[in-house]
Amino acid sequence: MIFPVNETPSRHPQVIAVDAGHGYVKALSGHGRRVLFPSLIAMAPDGPDLGQFGCTHSIIRVNDVGYLVGETARLSASSSLFSKEKALDHLTLALTWAAAAQVTGSGYHHVTLGVGLPLSWYASQKDALASALKGTTHVNETYLMIEEVSVFPQGIGALLAADLPASGLLGLIDIGYRTVDYLIAEMQQGTPLPILDRAGTWSGGIHIAYQAIAATIEKRTGVHFEAHELAERESVTVRGQQIDLTPYRDNAFKALAGDLTRHLASSWDGIGDKLDMVLLAGGGALSLQLYLDFPGQKILPESQWANTQGYLNLL
């Protein structure tokens, strides 16, 4: 790459951790910068030029391709991201680069990047994802020279963001938008040793609850909503009338928590009742914590950021 005069990049790499989840993208830098936005992305529209009233100021260009990202894409994106092949998903890659650029700032930067994959996808995809993210990319006025990429198991990342006891047997449930990672670890002198045959990924994330709410609203009104349109909403408008989502959300979260509890009762059979504590992580933990009842249950501080902070700690 040819750099303009006096614009050569610093040789001191910035350390960046990005969790490109199916619900939200989170990024942290070693300098303490952070960014959070919905995992929504759509190609920039080819509409009329409306000047200051248009959305062209909101377009993010990743390697010369224009996108609407985050809140600006909420009405344009057909659904939130869901791909089990993250290394092949150009939209997930674009979201990761966009988040990294926002916490580095404009200019030219060498970057050491940490990202994650769900436990069940980790072994088969970690090398391909690292290769896909590595190299030189640019986002608007930011140029990233990504020289090293470390891919971590999501549940492990969340665990290492926690204040862990010196000993005991603990479980971790990392509740995301599309997936739930879970594991059991034995603590030995403050170091967690995961029990491999008690770890896995369940595909019943918080989106299941929002799909149930959307189905109920459509049955009642005939109007279809995507699950991501209902996330973090207290109400929606249908034909000029406000519909309170609170009772629908309560029923949907309770049902999802019941399904998750039954899944873990099977996966943790014979050991689940012996746990000293169960840690809840992920953005979905905030929604489900009142409907779950595990021994010594504790939600991690800033649970939505747990994976990202864990990746940064590991780097």
C-alpha cells in the first residue's frame, strides 16, 4: 500500500478485541475505547440525492463498498446476521472491521486483533476466520494493517472476564442473540479447568423469544415484524396504535428460560446439582436472569461485554 506523505503508520500495534455477535457488535481497544451497535448491515441504497436530509452521511465504506451499519440499517436489513461460516460471511467480516476502525480512529494503524467463535464452531472455523480477517483493510478514513489475529472460544472469553474463586466447581452460561455457550470448569488455585464433555453451544438464543413475540403480534394484527425490530423495544406501532410488548416479552422469556434449563439439565446431568455457582454472561443474560434459577446464580458485571473483555485480557 502507498501512504500519503507524512501518513506512515505507527509501528506500535493497537490491541483490539471485537465480539461480532448475532445481536450486537462490541469492540474494545487497549486504550480503553469501546463501541457497541446492533449487528445489522445492509448495502447502501441507490436512492435519490436528498442532500443533508439523506442518509449518505451515515454510509460506512469498507474496502470501497458502501454499507448502512447498526441503527441506520434497522429498517433496511432483512434480518440480523446468522451465519455458521463466519470466515465466508463478508457481512460479518465487514462489521468486524467497521467496529475495529471505530475504536482505533482515523489514520493508519497496525493492529493485533482478538475475536471469538461459539464453542461448537471453534475447532472447525478458527483458522479460516483468522486468515479472512488478517491483512490490510480500510474503513472510511481508517486504514488497518491487521498483522495478528487470535480467535478464542466464546465461553472461555466470558469466563476469563470474571472475578473467579480460587477453588470450586462452577458453570458458565453465555446467552447471546442466536447461540448459548455453556461449560463447567473446576477451579484449581484460581485457574479454571473446563470439563470438555460438559461444554457446548445451544442454538436457542434470545432471538427465539423475539420470534415468538413477533408471531404473536402478527397473529393479532396481521403485521409482520422481524425479530430484530422488537429487540430492546417497549412497544411497537401498528396502524397508528401503540402495542405494549411487556406481557408478550414476559411470556416469551419465561418459555425460553424453561427450554434452556431443560437443555442444561440434560447436558449437565449428574454434575449440575454439584455446582458451587453458575455465572451468567452475554447480552441475553440481562433478559433471562429473572427467569433462571441455578445454584449460586450470578450475572457478570457488564455481562454484554464479557467476551470482548475476556479476549482483550487474553491478548
